[in-house]
Amino acid sequence: MYVPSIAREIYLQNQSRKQEQQQQEKDILSNDNDDDDIIIKLEGIALGNGWIDPMIQGRTVIDYAFFHGMIDSITYQTLHQQFDASCSASSDTANSPMHPFTTSDECGTESLVLRAAGAGLIKNRSPNTYDVTTWDTYPFIDSDNAESTTEHFFNNPLVQKALNAPDIYWRGCMKGEGRRKLSFLDHDRPLSMVPYLTELMDDANIRVLIYNGDRDMSVNGPGTELVLNSMTKWSGHRAWMNNTVSKRGLWIKIDESEEEAVAGYAKEYDRLTFVNVHNSGHLLP
């Protein structure tokens, strides 16, 4: 990739909770590259079900569960109180798995919501945070399941050798309470990726596509929309918030039988496009 000239246009795609990676891509591949010998034609980026601003998106996990009938109003209020109490690093009122943090602990919030929605009442069954229309533990990437597909793959000695990875046991995810208390992600930076998205569009003239699966509770569409609406420093913010200028519309596709079919909802203005994809979960490509 790092050659004197790259003739073809480049589009980057990223997915899920990778704030640090988004920042690195922005720094390395911005059109405002300091090295005149390297020409990188970055035309656009796409971020699917992305963790952009944890403080805004974190609490919408609770909202999503309530408005999908997974928890009742009393639980809804209690969980919001727990979330608010945990947002102060000096708070001592948070109950496990919540705990004081300065950057929203997405895994701790999800654990409480899923537990309140019935996780564990039936053996090996839980509401699926990545697709709320199913009731399973999502064995493909289940971080509590040593038999998950990802853990089998990355702990295969041949795979580790091919990746030049150390001979250690790999896990897909350490649950929020553990990794925060071990200081892996406490005081995580940046707190928000919103300034970087604004820079990409306004300063580097890069197109940005943000998309969500409508079945995903963990990083849900309503939370993403609230983040995009908060980008007051973006030059297109006023038009984005004007429903007559950038109106949200139905996304219609032509299916295999050449009939019109609903693909989701979309909104677009200038270099920003936001898509909520119908019938899709967290692992939307």
C-alpha cells in the first residue's frame, strides 16, 4: 500500500467497535498527507454498526431493548440510573457489572440488559444482542464460549504460525467489567470519533457512509443517528437537520424476480450517507 503512487481510488470499510482503528486510518490516509511522494486517492470510507461516540450510543442499548419489548419501564429507568452513575470515574454507586468509567462500557451495559431480558433462565439461551429476532448465544463469536468458531480458529497452531502470532490462548473479547478494571480501556481515547468524521468530510473532501443493521441492539441505528445529529461542527449540520433539505427516505431495491423490495431507510447530504438496513444484524458486511 505504501508505494510512491497509487493510481486507483481507495475506499475503506470498517465495522463494529474500532475507534482507535478509525483514527489511525484517518491519520494515515488523509488526503492531506505530509509526504508529497505518496499519493493516496482516498475517496471514501464506510463504517458499519460502528462505535463512534460511546457516551451517546451506550445508553441507547437500554432504549433499544425497551422499545423492542425486551425490558419493562421500571427496569428501563433503573438501568439508565445505573448507566448515569457509572459515567463518573469517582462514582461509588454503580452495581456490578457496571462500574465507574470515563468512556461508556458497552459490554457491561449489554450484560445488564440481556440479564434483565431473560438471559440464563433457559440453559444456553439468551437474547442475541447482535440480532434481537433470535434467542441464542451467537456461538460464532460468543466470547464466553470456548468452543466458538473464532476461538477455534485463532487458537489453531497453524493459524497462529501463519499470522506470526505468539503461542498464547486467544479470546474474542474480555467482558467489559474485566477489561476496564484491568485498565485496558479505562480513560480510553478518543472519547468520540465525531471530530475526525467532520475533518474527513470538511477538510479532506472524503465521502462517508455510515450503516446499521436494524436488528442490532449492541450498536444500534437510533444511537448512530443521534451521533450524526450531534456533529454541530460539520459544515453540513444545519442542512442535515433540515428535513426538507436532507429527508430520510425508503431504500428500495429490485429483487431477483425483478420486483421492488424494501432494503431499508437512507438519508444523505453532501458527503455523508446514513443507511439503516432492513432485516440485518451486527455482522452486516
